Amino acid sequence: MGVVSGYSLPAEEADGLRAAARAALAAQGSPAGHEFYEGLEEHLHRVPESIRTALNALHASSSVCALRISGVRVDPDRCGSTPLSWQEALDDGRQDTEEAQLALLAACLGEPFSWPTIQRGRMVQNLVPVESDREAQSGHGSVALEWHTEDGFHPDRCRYLMLLGIRNPDRVPTTLGCVHDVRLTERGRAVLGERRFLIRPDPEHLRQLAEFAPESAMLRRAHEMDENPEPVALLFGDPDTPHLRIDAPYTTPLPGDDEAAEALAAIVGELGRAQRDVVVGEGDVLIVDNYRAVHGRRAFEPRFDGTDRWLKRMSVAGGPPPGARRAAGARTRAL
């Protein structure tokens, strides 16, 4: 069974994480930019050891699909009102302490990175409801966000997705479904482990690129990935503890492959059956193993009055175990 692990920070550890974040801020600058992550290693030892132990356990486990850390120091009043768009939040430094705490946790776990196609490559991104995007299948919509592997279409997708709650007064749940909880036939598993499926890009990549770089080679590449996706397997790795990549709205079988269509329908049904709700509230950090779990969000009714749900998001690549020396700096990934 897939496990969602929890760790509640004692007050002194929460204070220790915040102190480490403030020291990193003073030395490194804003966590929104890449420069923050250059030479960040010397600050990671200031993260309380018990937190690093919890991150190590997630990294080493073959059954834990997500970890929720609660009790991170967050000050919604200082952070300001929930922005009405991600563009509004691009250069707002009032959340630097909150973002630095998330960034330190990300750097303890692996290698933080961003996509230049999403929120102009900002390393820490803002998930807020946007009125013009109410119906969008994105972090800015308010209809039910269907479950998916984050950037499941791309071979360089993140290993861990990290979410920090700034505010969530309506306790809007994030949904999680773990690959370990699906019940499939032996033949179905075999089919899902073959390159018989297509996953197209999340339209948000194409939309944001079209707005700020309409003539770019990257946009042409994104359209190519949308129009001519390469066949992939949905299950991979150890058959006993498999990894998963799937994006429910954008995954299809190869044309005419009825057996693949049947296997896809089976795993979609099972992931839907097995999904659970996890509320990312103020001061909660949810870390999703993007190779073992899919995630989404329940529908909600935003007010657009500055009090709506507001999460910070970071992507972390797979790589050396936590605590191991790794190359300095964060990466921006091109499509």
C-alpha cells in the first residue's frame, strides 16, 4: 500500500528552519532566482537534523508516495493578500522567508529546477486561482484538477513536487493516488510497461510560451511534442515496486491499440478509486514522489478577494541521496 507519511515540526525545529532560511536569504538573495542556489550547500547543515532525517526516509523508501511536514513558520499577514494572478506575484519579495524555507527543504532533498515555460522560469512558483482561468486544467483553475504526474509528458520531469501552504482557509484538498494501491491483472501491468501510450504536453507550457516567446524554438518544440508525441510506457522500473507516469486528460493509447486502451482504462479507474484527499494548509509542506503518485485538486469556489487558497510550488530532480555532495547551482530545463 502507498503511504502518505507525516512529520509535525516541534517549535524549536520550526524556529531552526526559519533561522536557516533567513541566514541563507542574507547570503544568497531571493529564492525566486537561480543565484540563491549557487553555493547553497553550506547552509543546508543548518536545517534541523530531524527534518533532514524525514527527507532521507522519503528518498530511501520504496512505499512512501508523499510526505507532509506541518508546522513550518508562515506569516500570511506579512506575505500579503493572495495575488489575483501569478504575474502579480513574480517580483513580490514579501514571501522571501517562506520561499527560502521551501527552497532549503528542496535542496536537502535533491536538485531544484524550473521550466522557462512556466512563470518565466521562477524557481518558486505561485499557485493561486485566476478568474480568467476558472475552467483551466492548471494550478490556476478552480474546477476539479484531474490527477496527473507533474509534467508526465517529459523525460526530465521532476522526481519530487513540493507544495507549501501560505493560506487555505477553505481547506481545499489536494488529491493523491499511489501506484502501489492500484489492482491490475498481470497482463494489464505488462501492457502498461510497454511503449504503447502517448502523453501530450500540459497546455500551460504552450500557452505561456506563446505569450512571451511566440517565435522561440522552444515553442516550436512544444508544438512538435503535442502533435507528434513519442510512445512511452506508463509503468517502469522494478515490477514489484513500479514507477508511474500518466496524465489523465492528455494520455491516450496508440491509435488502434485496443489492448492498450483497455489497460489505460483499468489504471485510470484504479487511480481514481484509490485517490485520497490531503489538505495543504498554512505552514504545511506536501512533498509528492512524482514517480509513485499522481496528484490533483478538488473543485472550489474562489472569492478573488485576497483570501483565497495560495500555495508555493517547487520542482526537484532526482539525483544523489540527500546530504551527498552535488553540483552547485539549480538548472532551468528546456522542453
